[in-house]
Amino acid sequence: MSTAINLIIMIVSLNLWACAKTEHKQNVPEVQTKLNVQSVEVFCEDLEVPWSIVFTSENRVLVNERPGRLRIINSGKLLNDPLKEFPEVSSGSEEGLMGLALDPDYSVNKLIYLSYAYETSDDLRVKIVRFKDNGDLLSLEKTIFDNIPAARFHAGCRLRFGPDKKLYITTGDAGERKLAQDINNLYGKILRINPDGTIPPDNPFANSPVWSYGHRNPQGIDWYPGTEILWETEHGPSGFDGPGGGDEVNVIVKGGNYGWPVVSHNESKEGMISPLLVYTPAEAPASGVFYTSEKIPEYKNNFFFGCLRGNGIIRVVVDEADHTKVKSWEKLAETYGRIRDIAQGPDGYIYFSSSNRDGRGNVKKGDDKIYRIKAKL
């Protein structure tokens, strides 16, 4: 697709977003609060599109920068030299060096997992690569999963280990939206594999990594604390592939069909699972994490996700009696620009990254940054 056509699509999408009306599921109220800026502090700055944040210890953080650099932050200081650079990475638009996850047994085996897009002779693909983290260098490189379809847009690709110690991978529809309904490919899916890349025998479809399907571009997944209830955030259509908006928060079930592209927004169809929350105009959810600490007790067991287009953080309060339902939600931290990843640190505080240098934001001095939330906003 030419640059001119891509530009036209983006302009049309922006116009449709601006004209859309905010919607959400019935009986799920939005709670409006004022931002307490004293609760937020800059943790680190001078990053470039920090896509994923993981803590390997109390004082050491690994960060994927989308252009292809794995960075180290030690005690709040960004080290000059990347831990590793990935020259193979394609980062022409939304794709790049994306997901990052620690092995469930990282404290013993020091294994980390990364996902990134790369060019082939005729298209883009995403691979999942595993390394041993030796502190100042990586070793034992192994590609554990490859040939995930990708494109300049809708490339996924969030990584997270579940309570079952399986690796879950989100994939975008890569512009081939009809294929999201076909379980015989990897377009528009959530995948589940073993840490070595093999397929678990209890997956819903025989000899397939597919865990759920009918997704457009999911980029946030996490489990309600102490359960196997998986929550997910997902980008809705952008105008060229459906009415603008329709971003989703879903509860993911084994083998579930989430409707894309047959249904979106508040549409429903028998056999397809409807979202818990729908956002129009688009918020562009880019992450998802449950907060488990007592440091900010008001937020315990709440679901948080960063918003790119929405320029903020959405906090979802889950029904204590039914962890598959929403009690309320609110918008926070709307003064920091585009927000991508959110993580909980070993100190019990919430960390989030700006994404203002991704070509779509208003760059501020010191961007991109990672911020720390130390009290209720």
C-alpha cells in the first residue's frame, strides 16, 4: 500500500473519530475525578517509544524501544548503551520491537522473551525470541515461535505469561480482517504456547496455538489476581475498515470468538462474545495490567490500561462479586500525552510510559518518559 493511500486512510479515520459519539456498555458508569498531579513523578526520560516495561529486580528495569533497542534502567538512570540492538526490526509505522516478558522462573533461569516485526521478501512477520539475561549481555538466543503475520498497522504484539505458566501472545489482523475469523491462521488471535514454543495439548483447537479469535488488534492482557480470568484490551476499527471507535475491553475465554470483523462496537451475534466496555471515539488502548499491591489500596485489583489516542489511563473497577463484570471506570492522567505500557513495580507503585515520539504525539521536553504513580490520582 502506498504512502499516499496510507495518509488518506489516516485522515479519513481521524475525521470519523472526531464525529463519533462516546458509548459504553449499559449500567457501567464512568466516574469523573480530578488529577492529583502531586501523585505522579518522572522515573526516567529520554526514551524513544518505550513499548514494554518489565522489572527484573527492585532497581533494574528492562524496556523495549520500538525502533529496536532493549534498554536498561538502573535505579532510575537510563544506561547509555542498549543491552541489545535488533537491526532486523522493522519499525516503519505501528510495528517494531514490541512485547517483552520474563519467564515465570526468571529468578532461577534468567530467561526473557521478546517479540518483533521484521521484513521478508514480500511481507512483514513477527517472531518471538528467547534469551538468557546475564545482566550486561544476552546469550542463548533462540527463536521459539515465528511467522506471525504482521503489517505496518495492526501488528499486535503483547506478550504475557499466565498463571498456568504458558506464554500468551496477541496478534493483529494485519489488515486482513476476514482472516481473524479463520482459526487455521494466526491473524487477529490470542495465542497460547509453552515456554519452549511448543503447543500445549489442552489448547482449544488440536495442534494449534490459537486460544481465542475474532480480534482486530489486541495489545493488553492480564489475569484478575488469584484467578485464571483473562482480561484484554483491543483497538476498534479506524474508519477504513468500519465505523471509527469501538475500542474494547473483553474477558477472554478458551476458544472464544470475539466477532471481528463480523460485529464491532455494540453489535452482537449469536456465537460471538460481546465486549464489557466499548469506547467511541477511540481511546486506542495499548496495554493492560491488574494492580495487586496495598501501596495504593484504593486501586487494588483494578484493571488499568494506557490510551494512545485518548491521551490518558483508564482505570476499571471490577465487580468484587463477579470478576468478569465491570462496576465502574474512570479516565486518569490526561496531561502526559499518548500513554502506552503500564506496569506494577516491585515497590508496589504503578509505572507508565509515554509514547509521544511515535509520530502521532506532541513531543515534550525529555520525551519519551516513564512515570511513577505513588498515590491515588
